[in-house]
Amino acid sequence: MTPDTATPPSLSKPRCCGSLILASQLERPGGKLEFMATALWRRPVLGFLILFVAVARSEAAHLRPDFYKSSCPNVESIVRKAVAKKVRETFVTVPATLRLFFHDCFVEGCDASVMIASPRADAEKDAPDNLSLAGDGFDTVIKAKQAVEAQCPGVVSCADILAIAARDVIVLSGGPNFIVELGRRDGFISQATRVAGRLPGPEFNLNLLSSLFRINNLTTYDMITLSGAHTVGFSHCSRFRKRLYSFSSSSSMDPSFNLAYARLLKQACPPNVDPTIAVNMDPYTPTIFDNVYYKNLLNGEGLFSSDEVLFINRLSRPVVQKFAANQTSFFSAFAGSMIKLGRVGVKTGIQGQIRKECTVFN
Ligand code: HEM
């Protein structure tokens, strides 16, 4: 569907810009580290705490792009071939794989815990927050793993295959290319009960979004950047129904909606819509990974409150404006934040295992 571009006057001229400082602070995390380094020798207690945090984070430091250089030198081209084939079969592969990676990393870390299938339907993927993960994402990883196993049996983790596949679908849909760090191992824990509260909801405000990302060592800047993934893919009507029909006691519809966009959403998602109906999250270029997501936010065309709030909140607005105006800057930020996302809670060395099949523990 293609809404016209009529813009409510209140959104056409954003008030600017009390928070440019916040945006630039968020862009330069290095400054903080420098401060920690000088404080270390002066304060032993603080020094101990910093060392502790450093140890806790050090697993990510074990990841490296050439991890399979001698054990499976062609792993990236094998995965790329399998992913490209799957994308040719159905575009849904792109958003499905990207979202699968995000959901995997935020629960137990990037360890393919989301891939595990349980006959009792009590694995991570069976949690309510994961039920809408599209099957094509799982299928992509399973197929890529089979192709990799045929050439390098028992060597490459499902977690790494998912990380490579997520990068590949971004590139295949026109997004930025970047080097994927490797060396993750597959986790032993995959439980539906451990998902609640770890994934963001479409009704979250900026504080809630920021704190959930913070827990995963990702900044607000990373969160705004990674939300740009909503430039591809679909959402079921139920995820934004409230914004259209029962927003608050004073207004049935969220007043931040672009009216023309809301009208089209109401057509696609009438009150008693079939629960399987889904709409494009970026109505203009739904199959292209670009910066149109941010342009839409400027126009009141964010699908979820958690999208539109990035423009409404004056703290995050400058970043949205920057990405809307400059796709190159969005692309380089997105590549950087994806690399950081890929470090969340990883298992390396002797932790975890290399699964033979991604959906079952060895
Ligand atoms: C910032 C907080 C986020 C919230 C609240 C959020 C929420 C959602 C929701 C509710 C859907 C629709 C699911 C459905 O109805 O089927 C969705 C879809 C999607 N999300 Fe997010 N998400 C967030 C961040 C991310 C991140 C960080 C990524 C990846 C880096 C991502 C990638 C996607 C993709 C690609 C889809 C489309 C899935 C498909 O078409 O199968 N999201 N998200």
C-alpha cells in the first residue's frame, strides 16, 4: 500500500534541537573508556569493579573475523550462497532472518538458543514474544548449516551462521556490507519462560527501549540505529491495533499518526481483521533496506509507538533527522551497531557447543 504524503502540520516542522549534545555523546563511547583508564590506578575498588566488568565482557573480545580461517575457510561463501538461494525463493527471508538474529541475541546472548525446537513447545521460540518470528528465518539458518556441515562437519556454530546470514540478508536487500566477527558457540539453554521482559514491545517509550538495550551493552544511539531494520518486513495488525482504535480515553486514535497513513492502515486492518493479516512496516520501499524508515517517522508514518517515539522524543529526534537526511550515515551506524549486537552475551572458547543440527542440542 502507498499512502499519500500529506503531513499533519504539527509534524511537518519539527521543533529543534535541545539534544544535539546527547546525540554526539552517544556517537563517541570511546570518551568514557578513556576516563575509566585514568581512574583505574587511583582507586583500587573502582579498579576492581572495572576489571570485573572487563572480564564479563571479554568473551566478545574472543570473536574475530578470521576465526574459521583454517577450519572452514569458505564458510562465508557457503552461507551466502544458501541465503541468496532462499531470498530468491521468498523475500520474507530478509526480514525474518534479521529479526531472528535480534531476538536470539537479546535472550541468552547470540547463541542460537532461539533455534532450538522442543517437542513440549517450551523452548525460547515458543514464548509469546517469539511466536511471530517467521519460519523462513529458521529455515534459512537450517539450510545454511546443512550446506556448511557438508563441507566442514562439526566446526561452525549455528550462532555464527545466523550472524553471517543476518549480514547477508541486509546486503541482499540493498543495505550496508560489513565484516562479521566469528567464534560464537551455541548455547545450552532455550526456555520459553526466560523470554518475558527481555524483548522490547511496540508500545515501549524511549526510556523503556533505552534501558532494555542498555542491559545488552547497547546505547540509545544503537537502539535508534537498529530500529532502522523496520525498513523491511511486516507486522501483524494486532501489534498496532490499539494506536488505531483505542488509543486513550480522550482519543480513539494516536494523534501522532499521519492521517492519510492511519486511514490506509485502518483499511488494511479493520477492527475484526483476520489475525494472520500483516502489513508492510515501510509502506514505500518495503523490500529495500534504505533510510526511508526514518523519513517516514518525520512524516508521522511510524507503525509502532516505539518507532514514532524516536521522532517525537526530543532526545532521539536529532538522530532520526540525521539518518533521514543522510543514508550513508545511517548505513555506517547500522553496520557498527550490528557488530555490537553480534557481541551480546556470546559464548566462546570451551563454553557451549557446536551443534550438529541447529534445532537440537547435541
Ligand atoms: C527497538 C525496539 C523494537 C521493537 C519494539 C520491535 C517490535 C517489532 C514488532 C512488534 C514487529 C512485528 C512482528 C509481527 O507482527 O510479526 C517487528 C518486526 C520486525 N522487527 Fe522489530 N522491534 C524492535 C527492534 C528491532 C531490531 C533491533 C531489529 C533488527 C536489528 C528488528 C527487526 C525487525 C524486522 C526485520 C521485523 C519484520 C519481521 C518480519 O517481517 O518477519 N526489530 N518488530
